[in-house]
Amino acid sequence: MALENIQYDEIMREYDRRRHRSRRLQEERREQAYRLVPRLKEIQNTIASLSAGRIHALLGKGSRDDNAVYQKKLEALAKERTTLLTAGGFPPDYLEMPYQCPLCRDTGYTDNGRCVCFQKLASDLFCRQYGLEAILEKENFELFSFSCYSDKITDKSTGKTPREHARIAVEMAQEFIRQFGNDTSGLFIYGDTGVGKTFLSHCIAHEILKKAYGVLYFPAYDFFSLLAAETFDRESENGDILEYVLNCDLLILDDLGTELTNNFVSSRLFQVVNERMLRKKPAVISTNLALESFPGLYSTRTFSRIIQNYKFINLIGEDIRIIRRT
């Protein structure tokens, strides 16, 4: 889902909580350090006083010489503080505010706009909305079973059994996870209904989230419905959806082909695939479609971008859901 006002407020409350925790931790650290090295408190108070004097000098209420004197004293005190902290067994920055995200100082914003940590928090929210967290507890590599894939039949086109295809698929998925952040190639997972494409996508999402990256997961039908609402419904609260789709660390688009395909869907898919490729942001796309039908449904140029920047995983076999019922 897109980021609505209530969700934005929830994210900003999280930043409030982070800053509160940081201030509390800083105070605890200062109390500890001052108790063990009393001179540190004297230095901190003197630095605060001199900093105020320096500000007056910079505002023109003092001479340039005054400013230089303040600067020299501040540098000497900072150096002494570092020496005392190190001698006392503390890190040099022990008395500074321990921000969880030093880039935005736990505000969610930098000079370039929303921070990467904001994107991660938004991604986590979306995962909760789709119930993905609960799903990933049940669908991950630890629970992936090769026994659901036959090793008795052979695919005529590849000469491999469904189980061999599954092993190759898992190896490719795990290599994708290992290289995530370095390799910008995506994964295109295709095969018949019920062969484990969604399960494998969930396995990938589970591991990428564990690496503290942001993941957006969408069933294709919901994905294009949200983009349509953003485009055509002026009263929609989904105005941020395209921004997150294009900028999240990993986009997972599941069951492509189950939506009603039209010119809007085709153009939006091209935009997402092309823009994420240009921004070096990988995606995982799964589909029941036969490869030869893809260009006719979504355009040759879209398929060309996918061929250029995605690694193909083919899963074959019987419908696993039917097998598990028998």
C-alpha cells in the first residue's frame, strides 16, 4: 500500500522514539563518564560556554581575533576530551548523541530529501500491511522442501527433472541474496501455477529483510490497482506509491499476468522496469506466463529490458498445493 497520513505519522513517531532513546542513552553515558573522569564534565561545560562566545564573535559582536581565540581553545579542549576518553577506555565519540541513523540524525530527512532509513521504515510498514511478516515465518529457505518436486520425470527441453530445476532455482536465489547491494541484476521467475514461484519470492524477501534492506512486495493485481488509483483518482491517498516503488531496495512483483492487462498496465510496467534499472535497483518478478507470450502482452521493449537486466529462473513440476493435499 502507499504511504497514507496515518502511516506517515506512525513513522515520524518512531523517529521521536529513536531520538528519545538516543538522548536517554547519551545522558547515561555522560553520567558514567563524568563519574569515572570528573574532568570530562568540566571540559563539556567550558566547551558550551566558549561555543556561545564564539557564536557572538561570528555574529559580529567580536573581532576576528576573538573568533580565532575561541576556535583554538575549543580545539584544545576537544583534543583533551578525546585523550581522557581514550585513556578511560571509552570510544572518542562516547559523549556524542548516539543516533541510530547518523545520516539524518533520526529525523528521517537529509538535504537530499527523505533518508534511506525512512524508506526502510516505510517498507516495513508495507510488509505489515500485507501480512508479509507472518507469511515469511512460514515460507523461507528453512522450510523449502525439494521433496515436493519430482525426480522421476524429465523435462524434454532441458533434460532436467523438476527437482533439479528447483535446486538450480534455490542456488540462483541464494546467490542473488549474497550479491545483493553489489549486483543490480534482478530475477525473473517463471513457470506454471503452483510450482513454488511465490514461495521462492517469499524466501528471498525473508533473507533480504534480515540484511536490513527495504522490501516492497506486491501481488500484480494490487500493484497495478494502486498505480491506477494514484494516476486517475485525485482523491486517492496513494500519492507516494510510485516514489517507493522506484526507490525501495528490492521490489517483488508477484504473479505478473493475473491482472487485467491494458495499455496503462503495459506502460507502467515498462516505466518501473526501466527506471529501476537506471537507478540500479533490482527487482524480483514472477509470472505464470510463457516467455513467448510476454512481448505481446507487455511490449517488446519491456521484455528487452528484462532480458538485459534479469536472470531467469524456471520452476517446473506439478502443483505443489495439490501434492500436499494428497
